[in-house]
Amino acid sequence: MTGVDQPVRIRSLDGLRAMAILGVVCGHWLTGALITGPDGALSIHSPLSTLDWLRPSSWFFQMLGLFFLVGGYSAVLSIDRSRRRGIPDTQWIRARFARLTRPVFAAAAIVAVALPFAAVAGVPPGTLRGWVVLFVQPLWFIGVYLVITALTPYALALDRRFGFRAAIVLAAVVAVVDVVRYGPWSEGVPGWFGYLTVLPAWMFTYQMGIAWARGRLRREHAIALLAGGVALFVLLIGLLDYPWSIVSVPGIERSNSNPPSLLVPALAAVQTGAAFLLRDRLERILHRPRLWAAVCLLNLSAMTVFCWHQTALVAVSQVGAWLGNIPGLTDAPTDAGWVAARLAWFPILTLALAAIVVPLRRFEHVTNLPELRAVRPARPSVQSRAG
């Protein structure tokens, strides 16, 4: 392999990916309440349904836009290296799929095997059902990311033709769907129509990441994204009555995330603009050895952390349920005291997650994964060489 084929380590990208994963974990731990029922089983509740003032916190924890942004950027670097080595795009996509799905399949298999043992150990059936729901719930993200990964060659073609404006078109598609389903003519629009936004809403920042990697995203664009995203955010929430929470809230029919509304690319635009403008500062900060080591550790286990963070919450909460009604862990979220108590549990939840991730992260980096191999012309036969 030549020097030009070596991966380019951009620390700010790893930092943004780590922030996105931390946002998912902390957001789920804060907005997921597991309350002990009369039978001792845990039932799933959300403090967002009882604490209205907590809903804006979802703006800061919902950082999946950053994950797709970094995904688009890193995909450009990766597929360019593969193409220089003569590797077909289809082979590159298969390798990406393997790396994304292997820890998910391993986690699903382990959970399936662990469920009957947990039942024998005395974990109530209601808790087991909640565990399965919380384990499966976030996996929609993997499915969407796989589809967008498969579309990477087409996204690159769009970028060559239109630059960062291709991402703007994707956001416009989400806006059109929102107008149809929320406008005065929305009566009679089928429920499935809203899900037409799933792909363009999340591909918006992936396409932005590609434009950034290709050098088509400049400072003036980033400023426009940041300012425009904030203005659109205020317009949607303040004037057009979009829900305050960026994630779904039980008991509220309208959701900004299921399916994604225009608020999703609006927030992603803010995150993209801020990430671009702060990239140099973040790059300098991440040259601090201890901080860089922590970011590397999280990135090396990102998918394992993603798959198992809800299991850590269920495990700690079930132990708490056996001990009694624990504030911030197994009691109902009724006031700010619950939020403070839940935050105080974060170190314990982190230790529980680490205890799961350390032995299981091996599935994320298996040495016998099929390697990408360059396509080489067939060697001439003995007869042809002799001739």
C-alpha cells in the first residue's frame, strides 16, 4: 500500500462522532424512565410527557445529524482510497455493511440467548418485554444509515453535479412533504405519506458531509447554515406550532422524529454550520493526549455502545427495583428533583455500560473480516507467456 492510500486521521471528525454517540446515550438515559409497577416489573415512561420544560433538552442530545455528517465526510475518504486501489464500489459497500451490522447481529443474538436465563434468574416478564423494546427501538438508525451508505456512489454523483445544493434539495423535499401533511389540505393524506421524509431528512447532513470533504462547503455556507437553521427552527416552533421536542413524546400525536419533520434538517443545519466553524478549534483541543485517548476509545466501540446503552439502563434499574423505589431510577419523573437524581445516576450507568462493552466490543473489530482487495488483471497463462 502506498503512502497516499493511508487513512487520513482528522481528529475533529472523530470528536464529532464521539459527541453524537454521547448525545444518543445521555439523551436516552435522561428521557427514558423505568418505573417499578405493583408486580415488580419495570414499565417504560418518558419524563418529556410530564415535564414540559425538559423538552428543549432534546435539541442538544439529538446529535444524529453530526453522525450522518461525519459519515458522509469519512465515506468520501474511504471510497476514494478504494477506487484508487481498483476496488469496485459494490465491494466497498459490502465491507461497510459488514462493519456496521456485525456488532448489531452479535448483540441481537446475545440478547436472545440471555432472555430465558434472565427469566430464570427472576427478572419479571414486564421488564424483559421492556428490555426488548428498548434494545430494538434505536435500531431504525442502523437501517437508515445502511440505505444511505448504499447510496453513497449516487450521492457522490449528485455532489459532482450540484455541490452542497444537493443537500438543500433534500431538505426542500422534507418541507414539501410537511406542507402536504400539515397544510389545510392535509385531510385524507395517508399516514404512510409522512415517512417519505425519512431518507431525505437524514441524508441531508450525509450529503453535506460529502460536500465538506470535497471542499465545496465554505465558511460563508457554514454561516448561512447556522443562521438559516436557527431562523427556521424559530419559525417552525414559534409560528407554525411544531412540537418543542425533537424526539417523540408519548401522548402527543404529532412527532418531529417519527416520521422526521422539517425540524430535523433545521437542527442538522445548525449542527453542520457550527461543526464547520469550530472544526479548527476542536482539532486543536483533541491534541490533548487524555482527551484524544477518550475519543479514540469511544470511537472504537461506537456501535457496541450504541447497541448496549439501553441494556445498561435496564440492568441497573432492575437491580434498583429489587432494592426498592429508588429516586431518579425507578420512581416516576414528576419534578426537577427526578432529573437531578437521574443525572446523579449517570456515573453508575456508565460503569454498567463499560462492563458490558469491554468484553463485547471484540465483535466490532473482528480480524477475519473479508478485506477489500484490489481488482488486478489476471496473470497470463504459461502458454501465453511462452508464446
